[in-house]
Amino acid sequence: MNDQEHGRTHPSRIRCPQCGSLRFSETGQIFALIPMSQTDMGAQLHPSGSIPVLSYLCNQCGHILLYSAKSLKRI
């Protein structure tokens, strides 16, 4: 995820894709998105390529947006 590529600098500046609301709350939790690939023996996780993300919750409908913690300068 690169928020700057999409013109996003912070979740408060975009509309919720579900309901159009501009009101988001930070959940206060940092998660890691971990890349995964499919092989003949099953799925394989690649933790070395993980991306730390922050989650934001739409106050109106509950939709969750994920943003790179690095681009938001939170880590």
C-alpha cells in the first residue's frame, strides 16, 4: 500500500467507500500484512516482506481501512 501514490495522506481526508462518510476513528492497533504465495505444496507465507499497517474504522458503517504505518510516520 502506498498512500501517497493514491493522493491519500490520512484517512480523515477521504470518503468511506461503503457509505461516503468522512468520519474515521483509529483503532489503536498495528497489524502486519504478510505476503503469501501458492506453491505445489500449499500456501507459503513470506514474513520478511511484511508491511506494518494501522486500521481505521468508519464511525458510520464500520468499514475498515488499512494504511501503511510508515507513510503515516507512526513507526
